[in-house]
Amino acid sequence: MSQTSKKRVLSGVQPTGSIHLGNYLGAIRNWVVDQHQYDNFFCVVDLHAITVPHNPAVLAADSFKIAALYLACGIDLSCSTIFIQSHVSAHSELAWLLNCVTPLNWLERMIQFKEKALKQGENVSVGLLDYPVLMAADILLYDADLVPVGEDQKQHLELTRDVAIRVNHQYGSEERPILKVPEPAIRKEGARVMSLTDGTKKMSKSDPTEMSRIELLDSPDTIAKKIKRCKTDPQRGLEFNNPDRPECHNLLGLYQILSGKSREEVAAECADMGWGQFKPLLTETTIAALEPIQQKYNEVMGDRGYLESVLRDGREKAAAVAHATLLRVKDALGYSRPL
């Protein structure tokens, strides 16, 4: 199969906080497993990072950190392109053009906007409302066939599809569409990793307590402390799928994925365990699973020249594809080309 015949995948992670197990097991690990089937573009979505209050002093450093973690987790440059979103100006320009064809009420009904706007109150920005249009631009610029998304992002991808269809209907034709309409790629297994402090809530960077999540770069001592203190229940014997024991289900699921065992094997192994026996087992398994990632990350970060060359090459490859799509859209909307 030639590179050009492969379907294209586009995805990214914000450089706000460190990547945690939820990001890794729900997204990046799946990218790595599937990457050789596709032509991949993986970006660090730093433009999205400022839709909520952020720290300008660490934004650039965090963007390089996320790119290094992509490499550390196993992203292969022979089939994948890694770049920083803001390094390709077409993202911002296409977002503006799509703003002008996207009805306001489509954005106002976005669930994530409603939830985050409640938290921010009067400080909510236009950028937070407009986030899905920028996400649509990210995806549509690369003629992506598939977009790996979790359930929380599925509504945004539906909006991306609606925007592409609207542009094609208003400015293109059935025979000559302007934009490719992408499909979601949703993997159920390992798609939702829950908080260590509340098994009913998704593990999140935005959770105010760091004890709620295990980050990929946590030290062995920090991992041990977080697992030791994570929320459990008083029952002995561990089991999957008991709605009254969400923490039990979540921690068993983590152990299953990180150990590489089947659900049946884990259920049998842990059926008679108490938490005092299981938590050290989960700790040891988590530390062992993250050790090679941390080692590779330190190697990449220790060679700044290499990381910069990866991002420079990624920007050039991404820009070539993105600007071709942008020019196609501008032609369709009636803009003159630069003289």
C-alpha cells in the first residue's frame, strides 16, 4: 500500500498540563497501534489552549513537551507528521472563513461551551464559543478521512461535518466538492479513563486536584502515592461492571490495559483480592508501563536540535497540504489570488 493510497487521520492534544493516562490510553496509544494503516497528521493544538485562561510563560515550552511525548509514546515519523498548530497560519485563516458560513445557533448548542461558560461566567471568551469552528478548520485543512475522537468530542466532529457539507452545498457541487467530509473513528475499549478521586468523572487535565490523574511523566514515588490514596470502596473482591462500584471498574480497567491481559484474566486474578493487595499490583504495573515512555521522552528532550528538526519538517509538510486546501476554499468563495 503506497502512502498516497492510505486514508488520512488528523488528531491533536492541547499543550495545557501534562498528558495523563486518560489522554494516553484513550487516544495516543490507539494512534500508535493504528498508525501504519494511515497517513497521519498529529498536531499540538496550541491555538485551542488559549480559549480559557492560560500561562503565557509556559505555552511554548509545553508545546515542545507534548511533541516530545508524541515521539516518546511511539509515533513513527515514517508514516506520521508531527507539528505545532500555530506554526501553520492556514488554521487561523480557514477558521475565519468558516466562521462566516457557520450559523451562530450551531455553536450556542455545543454542550462543552455551555458547561465551560457556566464555570467562567462573565470571563467567557468568543474563542471558547468559536472553538468548534477552529477544530473544523484543523480537520478540513488536511482532507482527513478519519478523526479519532472520544464521546465528549463527537458533537464537535458532527459540527465539522455539517460545516463541510454547508460549504460544499453553497460554493461547490456534488461532482466537485470543496471540502472532504470526515468520519469519526471511535474506539470503545479504553476510550474513557475515569478520575482516581471520582470514578463517575472522566480523568481530566482541568481537574483542580493532581491526585485525580496519573501523568505520563509522574515519578514512581508520585504514582505510588496517587494510587495509594485513590478512592475505593470497603468491599473485598474486585469486579467489573458493577454500577455501584465505579472506582473498582475503573481501576481494574487500568490494570487490564496496562498489563496487556484480557478482561477475563483480570477478573479471575482479582476476584478475591482486597485493595491492600491490588493497589501495589496496579502501582507496579503502571510504573513498568510508563518507564520506557519516560526514558524515550528524556532522550528526545535532551536533543533539542532533533526535536526542532522534527517540528520544522512537520510544519513544512503540514503547510503544503493545508495551504492547498485553503487556496481551494478561497477560490470557491471568490477571493483573488496574490499578484
